[in-house]
Amino acid sequence: MSVTAPRSGREMPRFAGPTTFLRLPTLEQLSDPDVVLLGAPFDGATTYRPGARLAPRAVRQASDQAHAFHAELEHDPFATLSVVDGGDVNMPPHDIVAAMDALQSVTAEHLQAGRCVFTCGGDHSISLPMLRAMAAQHGPVGLIHVDAHYDTYPAAWGNDLHHGTPFRHALREGLIDPTRCLQLGLRGSLSSAQDLDFSRQAGFCVVTQANWDDGDGKERLAGFMKSLRGPIYISVDVDGLDPAFAPGTGTPVPGGLSVRELKSVLRQLRGQQIVGGDVAEISPPYDNAGITALIGADLLHTYVTLHALGRR
Ligand SMILES: [Mn+2]
């Protein structure tokens, strides 16, 4: 067994001991890992209900049931990878630009050391500094973006950096390759039809929830996956899921993907080169019974496993 496997519940009870992502050691305990799981406790860019700043702690606690072997992908990523909890990035709660810079700089440092980084937000603004660091290392990346919202929207209250804008900036800054970008789960109401234009004009593969449920969304997704190549970043906003499964989020929208549908989509990434990712918008104050945080922990395990399976 690798030294970084999630600590067994047979060795230390699952409700006891240090609370880390997936029950892994910290960066202080293992200084040169292959993969770093970061906390980005920041929700200063939310436009509606805050609370996502508390998600990294909640997801660490929801990691109590973590085991090494990923049953659905039938693979143990910890057999070949050393993975650590890299701690929380120190993001000032009142300063979006400083918070983004801090996350970008910590992420870039790990990437330059040859590590893969997966981050637990935080509101969805965290994807922009993550993608800035990713593109500096890998060039423009492909993007798997699951969300109820396009997050390519205009400025709010005169501020162009909020949790509804990261992917507009990412495209304009050349951080993502639009021919390798997928948006899935989209269904939130919009200010006007113009809010649809950006993603479509950019050339993203846009699969709305209606297209998934009533149209050819699943076929189009399969076609997208078939042609997908190169380094890929995964960004899951938990509001892409139905609030029945993921109630703990700031801007819930009825009628989204089930957790099982999301897992099935992610399994289609087996063999792809996953270079980083995030899970965003978990808001513990709204998280009945902690079930949304559980999804966060599960996603981190899936990201690490996909990275292991597609490692070059
Ligand atoms: Mn979002």
C-alpha cells in the first residue's frame, strides 16, 4: 500500500483523527507529492447566497468514509500516486483580485514542481485563477464544465470578476481551447437570450439540460468525448446537479443532473489526460444532512483516479 493511501478506518476509526481531504497526509508530512488537493475557502465573488468559503472544511469532514479503491472506475490511484491535502490557500475574504492571485500563485508553484492540482472551492470564481495557472503550464486546456449556469455572463455592479464570469475571461485570455470545451447541465433562467450567445459563438459544445432530457444531448456528448484529446481541466459547480441531490449551494436551480448521471459522464473521461480540476459552490449552511459535501469528497476521489488512469 502506498504511503499516501486514505488512512484506513480499521487502523483509526473514521470519526477520529486528523480531518483532511480523503483522510490523506498533509503537505507538511509528505513534501513532494504527485497530486495536491487544495482548499480555496473563498466566496467573496458570489452574487446570491454565500457560504462556499466553508466548503473545504465540510468536504474534509465528509471525507471520513474515503477508501483507496475507486469502485466505479475499478482502480486504486494511491497504488501509483502520492496524494496529499495541500491545505487551504490564504484567500482574503474581501478582495477578489488578491484572493485569485493567491490561488493562482500556490497552484502554479505545485504545477511547476510537476504536480497535479485539484481544488475544493469556494465559489466558482476560483476556476479563473486555476485556469490561468493551468494554461501557463500546459497551454490552453480542454474544459469539462458542469453547471446550471453558463458562467460567461457580463459584469455585475460594475465588477467583471464574479462567480458568473470565469469562463468568459478564460476564453478571452486564451486559457481554454474552445474546440475542446463542454458545458453540461445548463438550465438557469437568464437575463436575456443574449446570455446564450457567448458560449455558442465561442464554439463550445453546449448541452443544456433540456437538450439532455428531450434532445440529442447524450449523443452529442458521446461525439465530443470521442474526439477529445490533450490536457483537460474538470470544473464541477454542484448547482449543475439537481437540488434534490445537492441542496447545499448558493444558487440552486430545479431540474438538474442526478449524481449518477454526472458520475456516468465523468467515467467517460477514463484514459483522458486530466491535469487539474475543481469542485465549486458547495455551501455548507444550506447543506441538509451534509449530502452535498459528500459529493465534493466523492468528486475529489474521482478526479484523482481519472488523473491516475490517464497519466502520461
Ligand atoms: Mn458556476
